[in-house]
Amino acid sequence: MLDHDHRAIANRLDLFHQQDEGPGMVFWHPRGFALYRIIEDYIRRRMAGAGFKEIRTPQLLDRSLWEASGHWEKFGQAMFALEDDKRSYALKPMSCPGHVQVFSQRVRSFRDLPLRYCEFGACHRNEPSGALQGLVRTRAFVQDDAHIFCMDEQIESETRDFCRLLRSIYEDVGVELHAVKLALRPDVRFGSDEIWDKAEGMLKRAAEAAGETLELLPNEGAFYGPKLEFHLRDAIGRTWQCGTLQLDFVLPERLEAEYVGEDGQKHRPAMLHRAIFGSFERFLGILIENYAGAFPLWMAPVQVVIATITQDADDYAHEAVAALRKAGLRVELDLRNEKVGYKVREHSLQKIPVIAVVGRKEAEERTLALRRLGGEAQHVVSLADAVAALAKEAAPPDVQRA
């Protein structure tokens, strides 16, 4: 199991660390944060392409809003709270109430719906110290959080589109969707039985219309509504719930969200809470273990290392690095006075996908001797051809499809 423990892999590849002074927090190192940003940039493009508008809401909000939403009653023990001489505040454990505030700042019409907001929201939850585990259980994390405000008749199409988007994204990043589960009303919940009957029935019908086969989970829903859970299987067979789609009629009622319908009257919108990665930290932990650090070229924090054989090739190596970087590749340069075999072994242990070796001959002929991770053979190609081929191969899947 150690070979697939994301903490051990991260230590070898210098991705992140954690320490006692920040329990449940993550110190991202340059390569680890590069991986983080690659995944963030990818999901940001996919969200924009699906019609989501990115917003940002406060980290710290007055306790009265958390009481109004119901989160204080349900999650108060897990929220980081503080006071000044006049007011009580809490760090947000989730972004939902803030998104309702943005929705409610203007008079909304049925013509505005569906309205889709997304946020890479930094959240804090006071998880028990014994439950903390690397990236998969933290106290500070970022969610690819999104909320769709819509009319009842739009729930089915929004659910279908979400399921398609999630499956496409999971395929792109190379994770296996293990199961889709429908979590039903918990014992402690808000809202009437009538509202829960409506929400559970609509979400079940919408998911089945989207082609999903559901496993039912009694008593596992959110306190405000039922939810679809999308479970992944990781590299060593464990399952994790990451993606989720929750149908909520309760929070719009509690926070008085409304829109003007075609009849000129005020109505409550339905609210779909949705995430695909869930916690970025947890999802990255799964990805690190899934690939054992040997990421596909588009995802690798460092895609190419130029390693010299002799100092005579230093100037050409700098030129090659500049050409690859200009084409958008993430490149590092190794000019150390070490044998090339040592350099290749070291960068292979660091899981660098492509090592380009250059010596006097390559400098004279303006070529690169390319070696792929896990391969023994070198392929000598011109610098121009290498730049073109690697740039094309290194494009993220969504960019390649565009």
C-alpha cells in the first residue's frame, strides 16, 4: 500500500507537506501547486463551457446567516467561530448561503433561469484530529462548488447535463466512476415530508432519465435535500464519494430566494448544489495515488527536462528550453556536471514524462534525444519537430477537442 500512499509519493516528488503547526492544512510546494493549478485551470474551462459564471463569496460571515440557513444548527460544532466586541462570525464550511445572497441581490425573472454560479471556495471544517488523513481528510480545503437556480421543469435537463459533464471530466482525468447512489432523507432534516417527497421523486426521475443506475442510501441525504453521490474507485480498490448533485427546496425558502414567474407572481427557485471534484485536496490525493505520481503529459507538473551531457551543449540546451516554454510546455534544465545516466535515473524517479538529452552532436545538428518515462530507447528528432509534437501531445484533453 505504501507504493500508492499519496503522502509517501508526495514526499518523493516534493509536492506538499503537512506539519503539527497547521493540523489538517496543506503546505503546497512548487511542483505540487503546479499540479493543483493545472487541475483547477482544467475544471475552470469546463465549468465556463457548461455555462457557469464564476463568483467569489466571503470566507467569514455573520453567525446570523448560518443560523438562518440551518448550517449553525447542523454543523455548528464543526465550524470555526470567532467574535469581536459586537458580533459573532464563522468561517464558511461551504459556499451555499453566499451564493443565495448573490442570487438575491437583484430581482430575478423566470427568463434568467437557469442561473449557474460556480466558485472555487476555500472552506474550513473542524474535523476531529483522529480523522485527519493527508489530503483526503483535511480541515482546510477548496471545493469546485456550484449552484444552479432553476424552475422545477428545468431540473431534469440540468441533471442530465451535469451527469454528462461529470462523466466526461472523470474520463479526461483518468478516474473510474464506480457507482451512483441516491442518498435519501436523514432523520435530522429541515423541510416538510411533502417537500422531501417532491425532492426525492424529482431527483430520482431526473437521474434515471439521464441514464444513471441508482443505488439507494436511506438516511444519508443532506439536511436540506436528497443528493446524488458519484463514487470513484481508487488505485488500490477503495471507493470515495467526490461528485455530488443535491436538490434543495429548503434553503431557498429559509433564505427567501425568489424570482418573478411568467404569471407575474413571486416563486421560489429550486436549487441544485453540485460538485464534480468535491474537495480539490481529496481529489488530488486520489489522482496522485491513481497514477503513483507518473502523471500523463498534460497533467505533469514538469513535462520535460533538458539534461546535458557536456558543457559544450549548455547554450543549445538554453535555446531548447526557451523554444519548449514558448510553446507552453513546463520545462526544467539540468546543467549539472553529472553523468547522463545518473541524471536520467534521477529524473525518472521524479516521474518526469520526457527527458531530452543533449550533447555536442545534438547541439550541432539541432536535435533532441528524447527518452520517455519507463522506456529505454531514445528517439532523436529535430528541435522544431520535438516542440510541435510535444506541444500537441501536452494539450489538456478539452483543448485537444476544441
